[in-house]
Amino acid sequence: MRSRSLLTALILSIGLTATALAQFKQHEPDGANLGDSLTQRWRAGIIVHAIGGPCTGIVGYVPIPVEWAEQQVEIVSEEVSPEAKVKYVTIDDSVKIMVVQIKHLSAGQTAKALVTFEIRRSEIETPEDTQQYVLPNTKKLSRKVRAHLGPSPKIESRNRKIRSLAKQIAVEDQGAWRRVEAIYDWVRDNIEYKNGPLKGALAALKDGSGDCEELTSLFIALCRACNIPARTVWVPGHCYPEFYLEDPEGNGHWFPCQAAGSRSFGGIPEQRPILQKGDNFRPPWNKRQRQRYLAEHLTGTGGQPRVKFVREKVAK
């Protein structure tokens, strides 16, 4: 168990910012409101066992949940073996990675680094006045938001077919909210939900089918083709998109919708923990690579480590 001072520092390091809070005000018609909440405990981390001889130079990467306006996170316990050293790095201001370093494990030895979180996740309600929102001025967007305008892995927003379709669906004489909703309805009406391997937005458009990742990716690609920021939200076993509009005062707001499943636009009755937001990351173990989702990863220089990555719901 690590010291209380470190535990406190870690809690503060994932604290909710004032900016995030400003995006979701209870009973505030200018933005989405928080609805009912659910508190759960989840454990994440890594267990490594040295088989067939000693292992050296082990580095494990484990994404962990962070705070968003609709999600509060508190670390309630840690289990870290003496052989393991833990640090945390943040990727693109949206994903926190627990980096576990193990210099040496003797044959048959086991090391672990597990963190238990208490997560309070709130549903998001659609705002009362949706007609007030306008498209953002892309030249004035922050770098963080502007990053959600370009293509991502399997989100081919600059493809000619996707750009042409986006112009047909989201006609300019519609209001901003209605333009996004027209894209949403088109995807749900024209792309059949069908489980299968990951193929991305363009392939889903060609095939006319896809699962939650494909429907989400195509919606995002069409939004971005219209200069509307959009991004993926990842929860256990599922993903859905968010889009970004501004209120009359120029304040930006992210709004969720359910691309696959029951219709839900501008709000969402989702209470599973948010794992990540975004879909275009450079992983710390290979910064030349681009990934749509940062999964667990293990590297090592010697031996044959057997690894178990942990992400599970636990009882209080």
C-alpha cells in the first residue's frame, strides 16, 4: 500500500477542473444538465508473473478513468508490490495512463499494481432550448477542441464521399442543432446495426452496416466534414459520440448521443464509467503510431512475463 500523501496527490491529479464543471450546470438551460447518478467501484491495473526464468525491463501501461463533468473519480485503495514503481502520464489532456515499471522479477515471482476507484457517473439530459446553439468559429477554437475536426484512425472525415454526403444531409439553412440531428438521423436510418470486425466509417458507408463503433465513427466523420467538432466516448463494452456547439455567449458545450441503440440525442441515459474520450492518440510506447483507443500494453527486455490486465467492477 502506498503512502497517504501519494494517494492524496493522485486524487488531486485527476481532479475536476472548473472548465469542465462550467459545461454541465444543474438546471442551467444554456447547457446540458446532469441527471440521475450511479456510484460504482472499479479496479484497474496489472499482475505480472515471471515464468520460465527471470524477467527484466518490464513496463506496463494501463489506462485509468479520469474525471469529466458527468463523472467524478476518487482513488480509494492501492495494491502495489515492492518490485513495482508506478507513475501517471496524461495523453492529450483526456486519457490518464498508469505506467508500471518492474526492473526485475525472479523466476516464479509475481508483482502487481492495482488501483480501486469509486466512480460516480451521471446521466446527461438534453438542454431545454436547443435552437440557441450555433456552429463554432473554427478559427477561434482552442487546440484541444480543434483536434476533433480532423480525421482519426477509421474516421475518414476528409474522404470525398463522406464530405459530399455531409453537404447533402446537413444543409446550411438549418439551425446548428438541426444540422447535427439530421446527420444523426441519417446514420441511424441508413446504416444497419450488425456486429462484426472493426472497419471504420467509410467501410460502414459502403456496406450499409456496422456496429456501435462504425455508427459512431460515421456520425463523427460526417460532423467533422461539416466543421462540427465531434469525438468518441468509450465506456465498458460500448462507445458513443459527442458533438460540440456554442451558446449565444460563445461558450462551447459537448453533447452526447446514442448512435447505436435506443434513440437519444443531445443527452444520454448512460451510467457506465467513462474510460476515455477521443479517438486519435499517440501511445506513450510508440509515439509514431496513431490509435483510436488506448488499450493496455506491456513491453519488456528479458524473460517471458505472463501478464494479466485488470479492469473489473468490484463490490463496495
